[in-house]
Amino acid sequence: MINKFKKSCKNNYNGGFSLVEIAVSIGILAILIPSVLLAFVTLNQDKPKQTNHSKALALMVQAQEAVRVIKQQDFNQFLQSGLYHPEIVDNTWVLQSGDEIIDDLFTRKILVQNVKRDENGNIVETAGVDDPSTKKITISVLWNTPFDDFIEETYYITRVDNNDTNIYTTTTDFEDGTFVNTQIT
């Protein structure tokens, strides 16, 4: 009789999932699905941010190159402190007033500031004497899609060639000053 009971129990088992197995499977899926979805959403949000950051870096490098070219060709463009942007005019870089909007997405600007030096020739933020042959350059690239962000770099440039801020070459250039034991020939 026990053998018949075992046979009847075997015949009633149809090989399906038990309620416990289904509950465990649903619990595991409930934990994994939100994590996987969050990973996909994060990856999709980071891609435009990375793309914009890469474009901003390229714009930054372009502005750095423009500053280098302008410095070599005409340092006098940096004499006036202010906010500028680089622009190509007649096949060379020049500084134009104000910031620049690029592709309705990026704002690029170059801030030119005077530099002060102390009595030892060290650069100082306050107090000191203006050094007309050194300028503080801050290049910024800003964007607001998909989030507000920016990159910025600050460095100093100096006039190396033609380091004179005033060039005196004629007699009239010298006659405006006060003479103390001076002879003009």
C-alpha cells in the first residue's frame, strides 16, 4: 500500500514551480531591474555631458593657441585689461571685445588682467607696482546642456621680445621730461 501511495504522489507532481520559488524570483528581479535601469539612465545622461566637455576642451585649446599667436605677433593687444574672445581676422588671431557664443551652447571668454609685482619682483594680488609686460589670462568655456558646467584655466603671459613698454627714438621723445645733468645730441 505504501508503494501505491508513493506512486500516486509521483503521478500528482507535475514539475511546475512552487510558490516559494516564484516569490524568490520576483524578489531578485525587484532588486536587479531598478539597478540595471538606473545604470542605463546614468550612462545616457553622462554621454552628452562627456561630449560637451570634450568640445569645451577643444574650444579651450583653440583659445590658448590664439593667445599664444597674439602674444607673439602683437603683445599690445593685451595692454588693455578686459573681457575678450578670440577671432580670426585676415588669417590671424585677434582679440575682440566681449564673450563669444558658439553653436548656441558654449560661451567662451578670455579675461585679461593686469599683474602687480612687489619690490622683489614677485607677483602679488594686491599692493605692488603694475607690470605692463606681464598679464594674467583666464580662459573660460561655459555650457548649460544637459547641466550647467564650465572649464577654466588661468596662467600668465609675459612680453619676451620687444620688452620695452615705451620706445624712445627721437629727440622730441626725450624733451618732455625733466633734465638733470642731461644733454641731448
